[in-house]
Amino acid sequence: MAGHELIAAQLAILAARLPAEAVEELADGLHEAYADQLRRHGDPDVAARATIAEFGDADTITAAFVRVSPWRRTALMLLATGPIMAALWAATLITGQAWAWPLPTPVKVLYGVALLTVVGLLLAAALRPRVHRRTRLTVIAGALGLILLDGLMMTTALHFSTGPVWPLAAAVPASLIRLLAVVRALPPMLAA
């Protein structure tokens, strides 16, 4: 059965945003729904519009697909744990007198900028789920950045911290747990 250009246009948009297997499934469903609507209405244009109304447009379908994606859940998990991690590391840096550590100021600034970039990437992935591939790549970049930042923070703090041990004893295991969770979440994201 021949399709309709409106259905084909929606599928072309979805093909640019979603994995091929998902688009194939959606295409089957859209074509079946279109055939059903065409039998009901008899008019190809009316049937195509009714099919899109029934299924949702490409933006709605993409947003729904991305909303339930594992990488978006990873971004949300990392954002949710962010304030806890920030509090632990703030206590560590304050009690460890990080301002006195023998690190050049540009290194400290670069770390802060990198941290803000990672948070921005994760926020973008969590709050703007429009394009599946872009969301996935954004979360992967944020996760890799977080692995690097956590590793650098733990190494630096263990090396230079001179304050009480308790904040560091809480921050390092928390970072290790988050680091392991991110490393565990990466293979499915990279394979998708």
C-alpha cells in the first residue's frame, strides 16, 4: 500500500532522531494506522492527519522515547546526587584548606569551569529531551567529564588535604560509588 507524504515526513524526522529499529517499528504502526484511517475516512489527507493525531507528531514521539531512555535516567540520577556530592566536597575543601593547596589558580578555575560544563550538559540532557542521539551524546560527554572530575578531585584531595579526615572519608567513597555507577551505565549508552 502506498503511504502519504505527511506520514513519510514524520518518519524522516524520526529517522534523524531515533535508532533505526525504533523507527522501523513506528513506521509499521503508522502505516497500519494510516491504512485503518484511510478505510474509515476514504480521503488520504484526512487519514494522514488523523493518523498523526492518533500517534502524535515527531516531536511528541521523540520526547516520549527520550523520556524513558536509560541515558536520561542516568543524567537525572547524576543531577539528583549533585547537591549531596557538592556538600561533601565543599566540607572537604573547606576543612582541608583548599585555598592553600599548591595548585596554580588557572588549574582551580579550569576545574570549576569543567564542573559547570558537566552540570550544563546533564541539565541539557534532562530538561531538553528532543533528539535521542543528541541527548545520548550529551549524557555520555557529561558522564565522561564527571568520571574525570571525580578522579581528579579524589586524587588531589587525598594528596593535599591537611584538615580533619571525616569529610574526606565521606567524600571519597561517595565519589567512588558515583564513579562506579557511571562506569556501569556507560556501556549500554555507548552501544546504543
